[in-house]
Amino acid sequence: MQDKFYFESNINRFSTADSEINYQQVPFDIEYNYKLTNKSNPFSDCGAWFGYYISNKRNLSFTGPMVISQEIPINIAHSLSNIYFVINNKVIKTFTDYRVEEKNGYLQIYASIKNKKYKIDITKKIYFINHEDALIELDLKSNSKEKLEIKVCNKIELYKKVKYKSSNGLNDENDWVNYYDSYKIENKKLVIKFDPLINKQEKETFEINHSNKIILLNESEKDNIKTIDYSFEQLNLEHKTNTKINWFHSFYFNRKKFKINFDDNEITSNFLLLNKRWQDYKKPFKNLDEKSKLIAYKSIYTLIGNWLAPNGKFKHDTVVPSITYTDFIGAYAWDVFKISYGLSYFNTELAKACINSMFDYQIKKNDLLRPWDYGMIPDCIFYNYSSDRGGCGFNWNERNTKPPLASWSVLKVFEKDKDIEWLKKIYPKLIDFQQWWMHNRKSQSQPFFLSYGATLDKRNSVNDKKTIIEAISWESGMDNAPRFDWDRMTTFTNYKENLPIAYVCDQNSICLNSFYYLELISLLKIEKYLNLNDFTKKANLSLQLKNNINQYMWSNEENFYYDIKFDKLLPLTEYGKSVEQFLPLYIKITPNNNASKIIKSLNKTNFLTPFPFPTVSFDNQRFDPVDYWRGPVWISFLYFALKGIYNYDKTKALKIKNSIINTLSSKEHLNKPLRENYHPINKKGLSTTNFSWTSSLLISLIKEIK
């Protein structure tokens, strides 16, 4: 792989390396596009709740940052770090030999100041030390024959007001809210206070700590911008000498956990550790072909950029779907399990923490809100509890869970690092989750199947069928898939000892029952690692489910798997074909002759679109290439389908995989973030940017289909 990838910019050419994501942007106070997604791609690391951009102008500025105010991504400034100089009483704000670099987990700007009398080479670098602190290093090297008097100055441009997504959606177009509160300078420190947008009892603070004393030069306000200019103490730079200035940017909640340390040895050590950590991340992918390596590195940067350290209700580190979209700055159950699966290839400790973060809120027997859901994992957890649990958050959700992929993910992570103590601790929780599905989502049909359902939550009203079906579709994870159209589905109440415990639908889904089979066989493997002998019941149940899927969900007329209604036990072929119907191939339960029929049927009119495996087949009358789960390509289900085909026809799978790699490494996708989903015809990215499970399962696809 080349050391740098170049792309056109309005300031000649910029270079970036490794991530292959364009971090260049001067952000705006409101910067949303699709579904309130931040338009820009912030660079973050170490679980920090803030991230930076590189200026797309010729200046020494790391722009932003974007901070996460509990559950909301906010660009708080044009820049908190726009450096300029006063040299021999002359202000210098323009530079030559300008280039930027992003490599091994840091951003770096190179520039020079040139005139007839002197030349100064400048290097400015930023990287994260921990989840609160980012270090900025400024290095100046003089080639002047005379001593230079240099004053290093910094221009801060803060946004006074922001616009954000409230619990009722985006505020009125002209309704701006205050986030910035105040600032003060104390010797070497500048402290900025903010007024939290959700939980007002919390405190949110941004500190800039300097190695030198700083002096306020000027402050002003215009429109929505508060400008603060300050300088460091004057430097005297001798001929062919260099000097370095360091300062820290810190964003934290309530109180600071880490002490600032300007010791040169400590700083050098931190940078060496940073390089080693990122080299270790990339090591498993070094031998890939150039195109696959490019996608793998982009995936690593995306996953690490979406890593959040414990804060608020998060008790463990986790990786969220995307820090650039408000509703995705939380841990979603099946997202976490798919994310951890891919993380296992390069960061098993973070993968385990992610899984732990979901089980932190597994429903317990003595739960005050829903004890009958003992063992369930909530759909998603966020910084703040929901009002039901005494909080003020608007994203926390227990109306449903997500498909059972916990044991599949745990098994994958364990097989990578062999942490038997972690496996022992999490095993009982996996059993509780598996048992919850048996008790609360057992279909009312005979033979045995599971059905998606909804909890007895006040937002799931028995008097409003749409609310229950909405939660049922969310539980599938495929929110608006045609098979969940509310007018096609009936719901029932499940009981235990004559007491209601859940709502379930009248449909037995191929995806749920395939995932549950996968959960059972994963648990069987885990129990063997733990030397447990009591797994006969699970083995029998998995065999029963395998037989039922093949007997009742397979259509001999269509040569494909389908959902079934529990009363008729006949494939629902009228819904047409969709991508989850490949799952029996992934879990390896499809008889060879039926697998061959599925694979031979693949063509451009169904699933082999230019970007293959749309969620709904191209010839399905409900196909819509841009409507979320009714046509766009989701990498998670592309992975399941393609790996399923690989299990039966390696040559076919490799050919399709190569076309995907060629697409995602093409000019169309160069320097662009990985997306939530993709247009199956024109192959453009759709929906949310910087999407984690896309990254995770691209890594899995690259490593496993070869």
C-alpha cells in the first residue's frame, strides 16, 4: 500500500494515510444532513467523547471539536486551535509547503514560513492520550541566521448557540439553544463551561491546559461566534534550533479523572505507545491485498472513532453505531454483538468490554419495572436512563430487544483470546438470555418456533396495534421490512402462569429462528470449552429447530426460505424474496441440493445487483433502492448471505466478494466514510456515516471469505 492517498481539495493537494477517511472540514454550528447526521467525519480515539477535523484551509488549525453532550453530537467551535504567529512584530497567518497527514492514530500538519531573512519549519500534531485528553504538539525549527522573537498566538471561535434534536425532534428552524455558558483564563489554563442540553444535573467542561503561561489579547462577539485571541509567552528562537510547545485539550463530565502531565519523557512514552497500539491494530491485516487492506484500515478507524469510554449510564467501554448521528450514540444489542465479532480480529479487550456493556443492563429477577422479562437485554442503552427508570433520556429503549446473537459474538471473541475467566463470568448471563427467548417469545404454533414480539411497555399499547408492531419490527432489527407492514400482521399476548408477559406476532421469522439456532449451537461450543456436560436439551432443541426450518420454511415452488404464519405453517411467498432468507446457509443447515438451487438462481434480477444483496430482491414488487430495509444493501446481511454461499460454493462467493471490494475501494468511495447502507444500483452510500457494523462485518468478510 502506498504511504499516502491523495485527493483534490480547494487548497491544492492534501494527503492522508491509513484511515482513507476525509477528516478535512471547517464545521458549522449546525451541520446536519440525512436524519440529523453530522456532515463531517470527526477523528477520535481512546473512547473520547470528542473529536477533531483538519482545516480545509491553509492554516494551522485542527477544527472543531465536535463533542458529545450526553447523547447529542455538537460542533462547539470553528476551531479551538487555530495557530498564528507574531515574528519580529509582524503577524504571520499564511504558510507555504503545506500538507497534512493522518497516520497511526494521529493528525499532523506540516508547513513553513519563508521570506528573504528566515525560514521556519512547523509541525503541529494532535493525538489522544486517554478518553479525556488530547495532546497538541507544536514544533518550530528555525533556519534563520538571526535570533527570532516569536509570539505564538491562538484564535478560538466558539459557537454561542446550537441547534439539536430534542425528544420531539429537531427544534423550530429559528429556535436556537444555548450550549456555551462561559469561559475563564487561569494562568496556563482556559476553561470553557457548557450548559448540558438533556440532563441539567450533569456538568460538561472543556479545558485547554498549556505548558506556558497564556495572555488574553482580545475577545469579541459577532452573530453566533465568540472569538478569543490569546498568546503564549514570547519565545526566542536561535539559528538552527527548534522549540516545542505542548498543550492539552480535555472534555469531561462532572469531574476530571486524569491529571495533566507535561513531562517530556511521559509525552514521548505516550506517543510511542500510541504508535505501537495502532500498529498492533493493523498487524492482522498487513498481508492482505492492497484494496482489502485499504477497506480494513478504514474499518478500524471507524470502529475506534465510535469507541466511547464509561460515562453516564455506560459502565464499560463500548462502540456505538455512529458518533455522528444523535440516535446512534448509544449501545444497541445486536449492533454491539456484530461490532464485537469484527473487533475480535484486532482488539479483543474492547470487544469484551462492548459485550459487557450490554449485559450490565440485562433484566434481573428483582427488576422493579419488568421482572417477568428476567434475562432480556434491552434494545439500547444510552448516557441517560429513560423516564421509566427515573431518567430524562429520550433514546433508551426497553420496548423490545434485538435478535439473539450474544453467544455467537462471545464465542468468536473467546476463540481469539482464550480468556476463560471472562467466559465463565458471562456464561450464566448467556443462559438467562437464551431462556428468556424460550419463555417470552415462544410462538403459539406447534411445532416449535420463536416469534418476534414486544414487551409489556406502556408505549406498546394493546389498544393500538401499530405501537406493538412497531416494537416487533424494531426487535427484528429490520424496522420497515415488507414482512412487518402493520396491516399484514396479527399480535397475541403470551402468558406465564396466567399472567401476561409479552406480545408476540403471528409470524415465525426465518431470521429469528436461524439466529436462535446459531445461539444454541454457539452455547453448545461454549459449554464444551467450560467442560460442562449438561447440554443434551440444547442439542435436541437445536436439532428440532433445524428440522422445523427445513420442513416448514422451505418452499419447493420458489426454492427459497420464507417466514410462515403460525396457524397455516406455509411459506409466505407473497412477500417476495429478501436477504435474511439466506441465513440457513450461513448457519449451515441447508441440505446441499437446496443450497445448490438457491445459488444457481442468483442473477441480476434478484440479488446480484451492481452492489449485491439488497435487503429486498430487485424483482420484488416492494423493492425500493433507498428505503432503509426495503432495498438498500446492509453490509451485515450481505456478510451473512455471502458467507452462507461460501459455505457451499467458495468460487461463487469469492467472485462476488471481489466485486464488493472493487466497489468500496473505487474512486467513488475514496476518502468517504463507511455508510449505514448502500444503493444497490448506483452503489452510492446511504443513511448514516461512519457506521460501525458496516466496518465490523467488512473486516469479517475480508478475513473469512478467502
